[in-house]
Amino acid sequence: MDKEGLLGIDDDEINVEESMKKIRENISRKKKKTLESPYPEFPRMHSDSSQTIQISGMNPDDARDMACLSSNWDIQNASYTIRSHRPIVGKLLVKGRDLVHGEVRRYIDPIIWRQTEFNRAASTQISRLNQRVTGIESHCQQKNSPRLPLPSFIDYGETAEHDIMECQAEFLPYLENARNVLLIGSGRGDLLEAMRQRGIVAMGVDADPACVKFCQSRGFEAECNDALPYLEQVEDASLDGIVIDWKRGQPRPEPAIRLLYLCHQKIKAGGYCILESINPLSYTSFTRVFHTMADVNPIHPDALKYLFESVGFHEVQVRFSDSMPDIARLQRLPSTEKDDEETRKRIEIQNKNIDMVNEVLYGPFYYTVTGRR
């Protein structure tokens, strides 16, 4: 064997006290190294050692114990070798030690193997239990957190149902006799009701489970899902039309472009894509969306029309709807026959200014873009 064995013990003169001292020092160094390791992650005790378990949210003591358990479950010493530095009798010594070692392993290896398997199974189950406990704690926190009854809150500030149907009556004729229409952003289901009254067969998709449940309680077919993953699984050229309701907020530009591209791909030839959105040209329109706490990313009507045309839609048109009543707008100055020419000119200029301010402040709340496939 080499001058320095596995534990740093000199083979020439075996000193039991010195050997035990070195063993204790090696064990102490290894233990100290284990305890000082930050262990940002540790391997799962499974046949697939590439899998890892994150220990975020665990206190440092538990994380250290879990990392130590995960790192030291295998107690087999696969690095043990028998060697000798003696040139003549070395081969005999190695052979003799090998025979002794083989006899010892007959009794020790089964114990080591069973203990290793037990350690592996215990470490695996503890790791899985830790994951399950973490998931349960997260679920309990979400369940106990105060939740807003979204459909009721939308009802609090939303336009009345008959007003919604009146505003949307202009574009519903595009879907006349359609049997397979998809409504993206079904909300509380008012547009689904309007389409049902016109004999249009439609289903809704909404990312909010409360809204979907509310729609289903009204007898509508609705699914809780995001628009993009849902459209990706729809068969190409299978829909008679798609209606997108962005009155409660719009996505970012990249998802918006992807959405319109998928709409063009999924609609049959001759079908229509109809998108209703907040009018960013009217400041008052935002008073109808901020109360819903939606993610508002207004898109200019001209920009949205350009996107429709870019993805391949034809006959693209933009229509504005749902303006403020005249009584809520700035009033024009009256003019009489008694006014002289100079006064009438001033009144005319003032009225033009009032009209421009009204258009910016109290213009239409929504605009609709329609495009034919």
C-alpha cells in the first residue's frame, strides 16, 4: 500500500492513537465543509441524479439538514483500493489483504447495501414530502387570501346590459347564422346573451375562473383558458368567426400580434374577426376600465387596423361607439340674430374649440375593428 493510505495513515508504522486522531480530523473537516456549504439546491434521491429540488422558502437549518441528507445517503465506499509500495513482498501482501477483504465483504456488503437502499428511499420520500408541504402551504395562502367577487364588481361599474347589446348590434350582423363562433374575453356573458338572441352559436373563453363560472351559471358554454394557448389547439379554418372583447384591457403588442395571426389562421374563408376595444382617443373612456383593475394597454385604432391588414384580413373597417350623452358634454355657446358680425365670429371660434375639447375628453368610449378572412 502507498505511504499515505486513504485516511493518511503511514503503512510502515501503524500507530493506533495517531491513526484515530487523523481519522477524527478528516471527519471533522468533511463535516465542517458540509455545514458551511450554502446549498442553493440539492439532488433528488432518485435514480435520475440530474433532477434537483429547490429549497427556497426553507429556513437555513432545515435547508442544511436536507442538503446533508441528500448528499450523504450513499454510504458505500467505492474508492477503496488495496495497494503496496513494497517491491518484493507487496504482491503477496496485496493478495492476502484482498482475500481478507473479500471474506469481510461477504458479511458487510449486504448490510451496507440494505442501509444504502433505506437511506435512498427515506431521502427520496422526505424530499417529496417537503415538496408537497410547500405546495400545500402555498395553496392555503392563496385560498385564505381575500378574493374579489369579480363578476359582481364588474356589474358595479359596467354599462347596463341593454346598452351593451345596443352598442354591439352594429357588428353582430357580420355573424348572422354562424354556428361556430369563439368569443375571447367572455366576461360576465352579456355578449354571449346578445348572440344567443340572434341565433348565433358561440362559446366563450376567459382567463378568469370566476367569470367563466358566472357564464356557465347563465347556461353558456365557456372555458377558463388564455386566448393564445386555446387558439393554438383549435383546428385551422374551423371557426365561422371570432369576437375579441378588449373593453376590460388589452395585451402587450407582441401577444396582440400573435393573437390576430392565430385568428386569421383559425377562421374559415369569408368569416369575420371582430375586435372591440377601449378608445384611447377619448380620455373619459378610461374611467370605465380602471375600476375593473385590468391591465390596460390601449392601442390606437389606426395601429390596430394596420395589424388586421398585416396578418391578412380584408375589408378592414373601424367604427366608434357609445359616446357620452350631450348633456354630459361641454355645451356650445348660443348665437342670436342680435349679435353683431364680430360676436358671431367669436362664438363660432369658441364652439369649434368646444367641439375639439369634447372629442378629446368625451369622445366615444369604444371602437370596433372588423376584418374579413
